[in-house]
Amino acid sequence: MTGAMAYAAYAAMAAATMYSVYSTQQSGKQASLNANSQAEQAQADADAAASAATVQADRIRRLARNQAGEANAALAASGVEVGEGTAININKEIYANAEEDATLTFLNGQSQKARGQVDASNYRLAGAQARSQANAQSIGTVLSTGAQMGMSWKASAAGRNGSAAAVGGA
């Protein structure tokens, strides 16, 4: 009967170990999936920021063309020669300011994109680390259980396991 109980104990230890390993693996897998999802969202946000900045920069340039056209029309209506002198300087100023704004907007979008890509990379790394940690913990659990089972078997073989103390504790 003692042998059957020992086998049952070993089977229970093995089952508990397998459940622990499975649970740890599932936890690592879920952490990895969550991190990858966050990475995808960070990448999408980064791409959207860059795209929005490009659109906004184009809008700034288009508004500058409209503003220059309105300035030219106003100057022409007042009798100023549009293709020379002050009119050219006004247009140069409008275009220079607009191009500066458009460039800064575009560069800001590219900066946001770069930060988003770094965030995405960090999320992916965190997911990989969670998976690696789960693997290491699983291996540790298996090795620990194996060691416990080995020591338990050795104690049983030496006759120290399951023996009752004699009267008086000896």
C-alpha cells in the first residue's frame, strides 16, 4: 500500500507541476499578446501622427497660396504692379512663413512617429521578455519538482519516509 501511495503522491506532484507550467506558459503568452497589441497600436498611432502632419503641412502651403493670391488681388485692385517690388516681397514673406510652419509641422509629425516606433519596439521587447520569463519559470518549476521527487524517493529507499516513531520518540 505504501508503494501505491508513493506513486499517487508522485502523480499528484507531476500533475501539479504540469498545471503550474501550463498556467505560467499561458500567463506569459497572454502578456506577450497584450504587449504585441500595444505595439501595433503605438505603431498605428505613430503612422497616423506622421500622416496627419503631412496633411497639415500641405494645408498650410495651400493656405499660403490662397493668402498670396488674395494679397496680389488686393494690391492689383489698389493699382500696385503685382509682379515687382513690394508685391514680390509680400509674397516671399507669405511663402517663407508658410514653408517654415509647414516644415515644422512635418518634422513634428516625424518626431511623433519616431517616438511611437520606439514605444512599439519597447512593447514588443516587454512581450518577449514576459514570454522568456514564463519559460524560465516553467523550467524552474519542473527542475524543482524533479529535485523534490528525487529527494522523496531517496528518503523512501532509505526507509525514513512514512515510519512511525517508537514509544518515547525514539
